[in-house]
Amino acid sequence: RRAGNEFLYMMLAEQNVATINGYKDQGGVKKILTACPHCFNTLLNEYPDLGGKYDVVHHTDFLLGLLAEKKLSPKKPVSGKVVFHDSCYLGRYNDVYESPREILRRIPGVVLVEAEMAKNKGLCCGAGGAQMWMEEQNTDRMNVRRTLQLLDTGAKTIASGCPFCMTMLTDGIKSKSLEDEVKQMDVAELLEQSGKFSGDTLPDSNS
């Protein structure tokens, strides 16, 4: 859809809605958990037009809920400066800014720092609008510009909540030959590093 192929989008989306709605005889789909802000935005804001009205939750909101309920309690320190990169479809499109940051704040040892351009003024990683599959016309690549902004904070770990952002920022780090010095990790990966968790209790598949 972002690339302009509305027909293909409609065909795939209608098939997906039909498949998901087809589980009604098994109790129905109550919640959809996404690890991708692009999927989160599409399922939450665009599928309802096709009859797909679901409770859609991004994994950072879900994980923060588990932390708030004490179902997860990070114990092991993960020391160092961490900067969070705001995905466009998580932040500006859906106003989810604090959940990933609050997760990071709850990890022992993490020092959360902010880039100069953050939250609703954050710079795109360069993948949005189907740019991930295009060659840029400019020599100053968007993903490198964003990576340099994040590195200016002095952070040795760039956290994200989007697989597209992760790819673009990882490439940005590699373009500066810093892959041995700077890590790019999903918020969930940083949280996992802080295990073991109290009780190691996760919701069952029916929750």
C-alpha cells in the first residue's frame, strides 16, 4: 500500500481478515500482538475498514504491562548508555513513546539518554514509505544520518522496537565500521538480557 499497489494490499488484507475472523468458532481472536510498528499501524488503523476490528498491541506495550503486573521483574544489570530510536509508525502515527522508554528505565544498570531529535520530532530511519526497497538518490543516506544522531548521545547501544528500523540502523552502524563498538537491539532483547525474571511467569496462550 505504501508503495502504491492498492489492489494487492486490498487483496491480501481481505484474505487476512477472512482468515482471522474465521476463528470465531474457536472463540475468536481476542488480541493481536505485533513486534512491528508497520503491522501494528495497519492492523489497528486500516483493517477495521475491511471488517477486521481487533485489540492490537505492540510488544513494548505488552511487555510493559507484564512488568507493571510483576509477571516480569528484570534482575540482572545491563550496564551502559542506551538511546531509543522512535519508529515513525509507533511514535508519530500512534503516539507510543513512553512504553519502550519505561521498559528501559526498569532494566537495572541502563542509563537512558535521548537524541537531539526524539519522540514527535524524531528522524525516520529511512525505511518508511517502502523506502527500504529503494535506492536513495542522495549520497547522504537517511539511515546514516539518523545513526549518527543517535551515536552523538555517546550511547553504546541503540534500542528500537521495529525490525525495519533495526535493519536500517544496523546498516548505518556498519557504514561507519562501528559494529564491534555499538550494538543495535530490540527493547525486548535488552529486557531478556536482564533475566532471570521473577517467577519466569508468562501468560498462557489463552490469556
